[in-house]
Amino acid sequence: MNHDQRQTEGGRRRGRMLAREWTIAALYHDPSDHGIPALPDWASGRDAAGRFALADSAADEPFILADEPVEVER
């Protein structure tokens, strides 16, 4: 049995959703219809030292700091 044949009682696949399925779900459907949680709404900006910072809100302490972030293509 390969990964594509394993299913749960509800007909959903076990394990990770394949990247192509996520892409299709995101483009043509509501991802939450496929069990994909909504992205968190994080605050981003720079701290006093100029590092890129992510926090739950602008008033919270950052949980990620990056000295020299780089842009990537998705």
C-alpha cells in the first residue's frame, strides 16, 4: 500500500497533505475545508538593534529575531 491509498474512516489521508493538494486547496477552495488551519496574524517589524522581529502582537515580546534576513521566492 502506498501513501495515496492509506485513508482514515472519513476518507481523508493520514499523514501530511501533499504540497500539490495544499496548492490546489489554496487556489480553488477555502483551505479550512481541507483541515488546513488559518495562518497566524503576527506583527512584524524591526527592534531597536535593527533586527527583523516577529511577535504575536505589536505590544508583545518578539519570539523570533533575525540579524540579517534574506528574501526568498516561494
